Amino acid sequence: MELLKFGAIDIGSNAVRLLIARVSPGKNKEYKVKKVSLTRLPIRLGQEAFVNKTISAKTADRFLEAMKAFHHIINVHQVISFRAHATSAMRNASNGQELAERVFNETGIQIDIISGDKEANIIHNAHFKTNLDKDGSYVYVDVGGGSTEISILNAGEVSNSKSFKMGTVRLLNDMVSQEHWDDMKSWIREHTQDLNHIETIGSGGNINKLYKLTNKVYPEPMLYHELKIMRESVKRMSFEERVKILNLNPDRADVIGHASDIYYYAMKWSDSSIMHVPRIGLSDGIILELYNEFLNQKTIEA
């Protein structure tokens, strides 16, 4: 059996991640993905990108060192191919493209700064390889540090999608107004009012952590009232309590309450009682992209 390894770099607003995954082909175009290595570094690009509109020299140097480390890990694993996508923080930073070029010149890693719509598309394509009903109706919610991507999925197709400038780092810095909340509320209600039995798909590091805190194991869903209770519990705790009692990393502890608000209201406004948390993110979607491109290339060569 041929074992194929691919690499995916997700450059977010709250952290940067490198996923190395092994894909083993199966019958009928099916495949299995095994996560070989996941490296997460707490470099919060969004803190400066959203507040100051630029990434400082000090943070840029730290980011460059992270990319150098990722480059070494990729080489050690001898992946077939890899890809790096940057999202909201580098989109908003005036020197985001300049930093991407610096990384390429010093490491050979080409960073693609993608739109919110493309980010959402990559992730929900990976979701539908999971145990979800392709005939069902879903509100897909991916909460990042700089933005929240919401898609309405019906019968396996995306009927509507929108990127909102409402991320956890923006909320942490009081950069989200009531108007932003009202816009999201109106959009969700408008695009779900004619759908029946809507379920939610939650994506992002914070919902993964909230899900884990309920002691659930996928594919068991998280219920609306369970998220409500967990949200209230987390928001009652101080930053120090979240670190000590919940064992959260500091860069997770200060934003998880804000993230829980977005997921909670998305479920409330869509009248959804069930949330699936498949623990799939942008890096998983990139792995799927690379694998499909590899198969297409083999078909052309054949």
C-alpha cells in the first residue's frame, strides 16, 4: 500500500500551525488520513495586524523563525508536497505581502494570503468527508482570531456563505461593534428561515477545546444547552482560573469566552439544537487539496 505524506501550514491570527498527515488510498476513491505531526506556535499576528494595521519587526522576526522551523520539519518528514495559507491577520496587515515575500526568500515557503470565502470553502470541503448527512441542512461556523466564516449547507451544496470581521482577537481588543453582531444575526436568520431541522458544524481551535471539556468523543454531537452551560462556566472564570483549572494555554484562555459567544449565538439565531465538532480545520482542508491534486496529476501522467 502506497503511503503518501503531505504538509499544511495554517497561518492564523492567533497562532501558526504545521500539520503533517499521511494519506493512504482505499477502495472506491476513499482514503484514510492519519495525523503524523501537529506543531502549533502561539504567534498572535492578529494583535498587531488588527490594532496597528501592521506587523512589527519583532513579531515578523519571530514569525520568520517559526517558518524556518516548519521548513526543517517538512524536510525531515520528506512530504510529497506542502502548502501554506495565511488568513485574516496577514490580509489586514499593510506589510503582510512583504512579510510573505521575506519568508519565501529565506525559507522557500510560498505563503498564499487567501480570502475568507476561500478559507471557508477549503474547510467545509474537508468536513463533508466526515460522518455528516449529505442531504441535511447545516450552518457551518468557523471562528478564527480575525474573522468568522459562516456557510449555509443544504443537500451537500453551499447555498450561501459570508465572512464576518468578528474574530476572537478583534473581540479581545474591543474592535467588534453591536452593528457587527446585528449584521451576523440578520444574515443567519435570513438564510436559514426556510430550512428545516438545521444542525451546526463548529470549526476552530476554541470549539474543539470547548467540545473536549464536555468529555465528548466525535461523532457524538454537542447540544445547544450543553454549549450554553459550558459558555457560562468559562465566562465566569478569570483568566488565571482558565489556565489553572481548565489547563488552557494563555493564548487560548483569553479568547475562548469570546469564541463561545459566536458559536452560541450562531446556534441560537439559526434555531439549531445540535452542533457537530469534527475537529477539522484549514490545515485538514489543505491536506485534502494536495491529495486530490496528486491524484489528478497521476491520472494525467497515466
